[in-house]
Amino acid sequence: MSKVRVHNFSISIDGYAAGPGQTLDVPLGAGGRLLHEWVFNTRAGRQMIGEDGGDEGIDDEFFAQREVGIGATIMGRNMFGPIRGPWGDAQWSGWWGENPPFHCPVFVLSHHPRPPIEMQGGTTSHFVDAGIEVALERARDAASGNDVLIGGGATTIREYLAAGLIDEMHLVIVPVLLGSGERLFEDLAGIGNAYHCAEHVSAPAVMHVRLSRMEPSAR
Amino acid sequence: MSKVRVHNFSISIDGYAAGPGQTLDVPLGAGGRLLHEWVFNTRAGRQMIGEDGGDEGIDDEFFAQREVGIGATIMGRNMFGPIRGPWGDAQWSGWWGENPPFHCPVFVLSHHPRPPIEMQGGTTSHFVDAGIEVALERARDAASGNDVLIGGGATTIREYLAAGLIDEMHLVIVPVLLGSGERLFEDLAGIGNAYHCAEHVSAPAVMHVRLSRMEPSAR
């Protein structure tokens, strides 16, 4: 069966995926930008935002994995945009401009229905109001045997972790302390002993960790 | 002025310094032993418990730093022993046998007074009921210009972090998920942006991170 994967999810040493005080102008909270600087120093990260340059190397290789073998992406409402509640005049089509960096069907978890949005480059966003398991079923169907990326944010990944639905997770530990903010690992008692470390490696700016779900028989 | 240092403090990927369900028989909680296995694979770690063997290398070099330039150690009551409340017949002299691995004056934070205990190898344990700042003053005096080690556990380090009193901190990130337990980083909003990363390096089993307090002018 196809796998459910998380890639390039950055957390601080003290466990925060976003800093305190998230707003529309500061979507990652105070200090949260520090968690993602590594991305924009890579060639693949620059390419994602339509820029040249950037470094090859460990960070670049890890970052690029987010597209390899992925056939559909799931994300939370807050990752898709800043609008809360009903969609209003429905002009918002994501943070990413005309040609979003997904190039596959995207399933946005939302309690507010909305017709799909077809963008350039193969990204069509669907809005799913039936829970994370239905969203995953739809994503698996759309992925036609390829893997499903859980794109984020922290709340969405946490929900899929709590449900035992994530097979592989690549975390990026950024050596800063944020002091407060939104945690990835919170109320997840069930994941104790559920993953083993497949790889951990230090790059100059960050530490990469790949976790794989253990077969229940191996726990 | 002498520095206040933390060394070899292990946390899981999800931020726990001990697993759930700590008891006298399982002082590190379920799965908590995983956090410290790396120590007992090092030469210096084996030496600490009176055994030969163990590996040299990155882990060994980091572990051995806990003694270099240290003139006194502070620890919490729970790190000293399992007894809660009054000391009773006061036979308990620590987890470490006749010759504890500190070789310097030790200051144990306790609300229950008790005369000092002099052990072999230069370890004399004093019991301080006047708060963390007084304990640090006494430790600095006893250290005669050398540095003070905050030995642990998590609660004690957290108190010193919250008070802004720790200058250097060596953390060891162990690539396991414990799911629940006791966190090091909790209710420490004030440490956001207070430390910079002096070094981070992956060893085969764990990741080492050294943090140094930034001068207030640099924040």
C-alpha cells in the first residue's frame, strides 16, 4: 500500500513548530521564521519560490524528497490560508500564487464546503469536511498508488499521528530556542515506541531525523 | 566570573527528559532508560560506574566535559534519592555508592535540613533549604573560581533556566519518541532568543547540541 509521509517539518530544540503570536502578517509567530531559513538556502527551496541559486548538499537532498513518489497532498485549513470560518467571496486560492509548489491534487481539511480550485502546474485543491480519515481515503485514490504527503501544519500532522496513520516522518531540528509557541508533540502518548529512527544527520545549520513507523509486531 | 553549566542532559525528539510512570524501581520512567544508553557505551561513562571498556569518540569527549573545570555541583532532591519529605533515619547518601562520581562539593536542594555527608573521592553533599539562588551562591563560593555544574534533574535545570542563571547547556537529543513524561522545556517563555547554538553534531546514536547564553546586548 502507498505510504503516508511527512517531510521537512521544522521544530526548535524546545519543540515548537511555530513561535508565539501568530498573525496574518507573522504567520509563523515570533521567531518562527528561524525555523524555515534553512529551506531558502537550498537549491530546491529557491526553485520552489521561482528563484535561482541556493546550495546543493544534505539540506537540499532532504528538501527535494517532499516531491519524490508523492501523488497527493493533505493540509490543514491554516496552512492553506489565513481565512477562518466561511470562505466569503472565495477569492483566496492559497499562499503560493498561480503555480503552487504541489503539482498534484491537494486536499484541504475544512469545515466549510467550497468547489475545487484548479491552478497551474497540476495543483487542484479540494476541500474536505468529512474528517482526516476520509481526506486520506480521497488522497490515496487521487494518488493512484503513489504516496500521500501530509503537508502540515502542526495540528494536522498531530491529528494524523494520533490516529496512527503516518508511516514516515522527516523532522528538521533547528538549534534555536523559541521559548513558547505551538508544539508538534503534545497529547500524543500513543506514539511512545511507535517509531524507530531510520537516520539522523547534522548539516551545518540543522539536524535531520527520519522516523519510520514500527510494525506492531516489533514494538 | 565562573560559569554555570549543564552537561549531558538527554531529551527525546518529543522533548521528554524522563518517561511516564517514574517509580523507585523505574526512576527514569517507561522508556526513559533509552535516553541514557549512550552514556554507558562511552569510556568515560563506564569509568564513572567503575567499569572498563567503552568507546572513545564524540560521545565520550562530550560526556567527559562534565568534570572539566567544575568546582561544585547542584542537584535536585529527586536526583539525590527517592526519599520524599523528612529524611527519617538519614541512611540514604545518594544513588552512587561510597565514591560518588562528583569529586567536589555537592549542593542538594531540599526543604528538609540535614548535616553534610562526606563521602570518598572528594564528594561532600550539603543540603540547602534557602532556594536556588542561595544554593548557587554557596556552590560558587565552594568552587573557588571554577564553574558550577547544574547536575539535574529536569525540574532543577528548568528552575535555573527560568531564573536566567545558566550560561552554557549541552543537550543530547536521543532519536526516540517517548510519547509522554517529564519535559525539560515547559513554561520557559523567557528563554526565547536567549541562547545561541555554539555547536551541533550527530554521533552514531545521538545528536549533541551546545547552547551558550547570549549577552543581553546581542539579543
